Amino acid sequence: MYAELEQLYNMSTIRNNFNQERLFDELLTVSKQEPISVTIKKDTLFSKKLDLNEQICFLVEGITCSYFCNIPAKITAHSQFLNLELVLGTESIDIEAFTDCKLLIFNRLDIMEYLFSTQEGILFLFQYEKEKKNFLFDRVNMLHQKGYPRLLKIMEELAEECGVPVGNECVLPKSFTIKRLAALSSLSTHTVSLFHEKMIQEKVIKKTGGQIILLH
């Protein structure tokens, strides 16, 4: 079915017309019950506060980390759905709040009913699954790189997703500690510290008040 859809619609068309913003707006209109507003405190796993088998989270504000097979993989800092894998029936994920996070919680069955009742919903799932597979494929490839470029790529991705630009520099949030950078890049904390020293010498980064600042 997905192969036939890909022949009819290219990825750009799907992304422009059947995206998360449209799904969110439609769900606010058609859901049988209002989404529940929830705040998850920083350093908390969502599974400790929510039923991730029945509830689908939409991030309103904050920074999260999604765990695939208990491995930290995807950082999210923009408004979007976090665990639509539940609709696809794929492996369950857990999510950690790296900062205090404001969420809207939707019922899984409401989302499934809407998505599978329209062509737009099927196209959205097609796009979502493709993007997830591409992300995981890129992540596996990245983990085969040597440690230094791997860590640098992770930091550049974090800067793009949730960094604060200041002139030609970009400040990473304080929540990205040595320990978390090590987990995201599959390196030891000692190795990350050594690479940071090298990056400082090469004027790739600087550190101020415990925060990492990417230069240029």
C-alpha cells in the first residue's frame, strides 16, 4: 500500500499537505473529548506519569528525549506529537523530560479513528513512518563514525533543534550535560570531556557557566 501511495504522491507533497500541524488542528475539531493539559517535571520519564500504551503526547513546550529500545536517540524541542508509534503498532518508546514540559494528551483510539478514516490520515502515517525509518537509519550510520565527528554532529544537531543563537554563536541549553552528551553519542563521559578540551583548543566550542557554546 505504501509503495502505491509513494507513486501517487512525492514526499514534498505529503509533507506540505498532511503534516503534524494539520493533524493537530483536525484532532482539536473532531476529538470526542478535549485533550488533557499536563506538565511533566524535568528529569522525569513520561512512563512514570502517563499511560504511554493508551495516551499520545503532543509537545507544547519543553525539550524531550525519546528512547528507542532503551537507547536515547531523538531530541525534540518543537511542538509536535511524540509517540505516534503507538498508532502504527510498532515498538513502544519512552520519553524523558530534559526540561519542564507542557503537553496535551490525546486518546489513542481517537487518533486512530481519525487517521484511518481519511486518505489524508493514511498519507500522514506513510510520511511519519518513512521519516522515522530514515532517522533511525541515519542514527545507526552516525554511530559507526569515529568518536570526535560523532560527538560534533550530535552537538550540531542539538544546536539546530534547541540552541539559542547569539550572533555567530549558538548556546546549548544547560540540560545537555556531559553525561547526556555521552549517552546520545554512545561515548564515555571521560571521552566526551577529552573531545571537549580538543574542541576548545580548536575554537569549535567554548564553555561559560557550565554551558556549551558552539562557535561560528
